Amino acid sequence: MNEGHLKKEVTGLTALTVVVGTVIGAGIFFKPTAVSSATGAPGLTLLAWLIGGIITIAGGLTVAEIGTIYPETGGMMIYLEKVYGRWLGFLVGWAQMIVYYPANIGALAIIFATQVGSLFLLSDQYIVPIAIVTAIFVMVINFMGTKYSGRIQTTATILKLIPIAVIIVAGLCYPGGGSVRLIPFSVSSHPVASSLGSALVATLFAYDGWINVGALAGEMKNPAKMLPRVIVGGLSIVMAVYLMINVAYLFVLDSSQLAATDTPAALVAAHLFGGIGGKLVTAGILISVFGGMNGYAISGIRIPYVLATQKLLPFSGWFSKISPKTNIPINGGLVILIISIVMILTGQFNQLTDLIIFVIWIFITLTFIAVLILRKTQPDIERPYRVPFYPIIPLIAIFGGFYIIVNTLIVQPQNAFLGLVLTLAGIPIYLFCSKRKD
């Protein structure tokens, strides 16, 4: 392999399906359990999904502005480097490389394997081996080139919408369903403020993944026009789908039933269609989860490459090499795959997802703030796109981000501490590589 430059091969359709296909992965099929457990009531459950969507769309509208100012491969790490300095750009890239992308791929691989086991009645001992093989397979596809991974992403995105549409239509038509299952709004055993915070952490995992399309900006043919369209358009689709399917869930099961099952979508499908129908929906869920893994792999393997081109990783020459046949930075992908396998061996889906959300939302919130800083410090810089209703939309995004961070520190201090430790472990590496470069 040789050092080189990534080609502009990412189309608008591929970018849109990265947003929709990455966001709609496992979260909508499995996180309703965590949301219902946190809220204890259907009204607060739906409010959590609604607020999570509003925060995410406000964030997408905000990030699109800075994304069109700096349309370079690397996404968020480029944005933070330009505004705050090279050290913070490195730190988010480091966190993405060792925590965010590996944990996402690992968590989705665990879910994929769990569903395979449920579909074929396999014992739990097969879950970890199946998850590891799946993660390897997804990464190999991405090593073959953007053309192949992009086609799979588009296909998986289209196919995953089929079981979702089936559940929505059948659920809303379910005999005995209706508004009776959408009340009460809250229960005394679950304080509204803390319950909503915990629920939002769960919903934001289901909404997570939209910002990853920024890592592909340098390979887009017209990022100034394409990036805001695919982020906002993709998130609008996702929010509508999430609200409708959660209403459909509640038409079939009540909150206590949703909170008691690890596989809410499969249970709803079994009620709607019986055993065979439930298995068909499970097959659709497998496609959805696989597409989510592929979306994270598409974006994730670019991050070590960008850090290496800046000489901010040990063995930067090795990380920055690109395959002359596939135009893909394979070596960085191998490292992400290895870390993913280590995380798969833990088998902890919910812990991995909570860890992901805390770490990534620290940097996402700093990205929102960066838009405000640029408006003040560089008012004349070219902005192909401006966030509408400024500064209201960015402030909504910032408030939401702070809420998630503070709530996680209070409610889940162990996950927050672990995330901070893994992230800050990159500081000695940055100091070493920066000194060596100078």
C-alpha cells in the first residue's frame, strides 16, 4: 500500500443512506426496553423520543454549517481542530478510534449475533463467536472499496425500512390498541427529570450516527450542497419513523411489557403475525443491524487515516497507507476491528452504548459551540450554508448536549468515568507525537 489521497467517490445517495442506514440500526429495535424502563409510562416514553429527535435535528442543522465551511475528510475532528486547536481535534479522533467506532461496531455485532441465535434457536455460547465473525465480515467488505460498501449500505437501508413499515402499519391497526396505551404521562415511582434524562441517553443512541457522514465530506462531489441536505433530510426521515414505530409498539404492548423484554420489536411482531411473522421481522432486523455496522465501518476507518496524515499517531506512516487497488486506508480499519473484538468479548450491549453516548456528546456539544465561536471570530468566512433561526437552533442543540452530559455524570458515573479515562489516555500520545513532529 502507498500513501495517497482519497477520491471523490461518495454520491448523494450513499451519503443519505449512511445517515439513515447508520442511525436506524439496532437502537429502534432494542432501546425501547431501556426507554420504557427509565420512564415507566408511555407518555414520558414518547416525549423522550420526541425530544431526542428535536435535539438531533437541531444538532444536524447546526453541524451542517461548520461542515460546509470545512468539507474535509475527518468530520468532527477537523471542525474542532480548526476552532479549538490541534490538540482537541486529535482528542476527538482518538476517542472515535478507540471508543466510539469500535464500541458501536461491537455493540451492533452483539445484537446481530443475539438475533441470529434467536432466529435459529442457538445457545448463548454462540453469540460471541458469531459477533466476531460478523464484525470481521463487515470490515472486509469495506476493505474492498467504497463502491461495494456503498452499494451494501444503500441496499440494507432500503430493506431495513420494510420490517419497520410492516410493524408500523400492522401495529396501528392492531385490535384493541389505541390511545388507551398512550397514557398515563408519568408515574410517581419514576421522577420526571431523572427518568427523562436516562431515557434521553437511550434514545440518543438510537439517533446516533448522523454526524459520521461528515467524515466523508472530503470524498463528496459537492459537499457544500450535499452535506446539509443529507443530514437534515436523513434525520427528518429517522425522527418520523421512530415516533411512528414507538406509537405502534404501544398499540400492541404496554410500557411494562416493553420494559420487561430484551427484544421488543420481535415480541411485537410475534403478537402481530405469530411465530413465522416474528421470524421474518427478525430477519429484517438482522439486515438493519448489519447496515448499521456497515455505516459505522465506512466512516470509522477514515479516522485513523486522518490522524496519521497529521503525524499524530505512532507509526503514522503505516496508518496513512492506502490500498492502491481499493483506495481504502485498510490499516486503520484493522485497528478498529481489533478493538471491536475486544469489546465484543465483554458482551455488554447497554454498557457499551451508554459509554458511546457520553463520550461522543462531549465533542458534539463542543462542535455546536464552535459554530457560535466562528460567527463571532470569523463573521466574513464563506458559509455556503447558514443554520436557520440562528442562534435559537444552536442553543437548543447545546442545551440538549449539556443535559445529556450532566445527567450521565449523575446517573451513570461509572460509564462517565470510564469514558473520560479512555479519552484522556490519548493526551500522552498527542504530546509525544507533537513533540516528535516538531
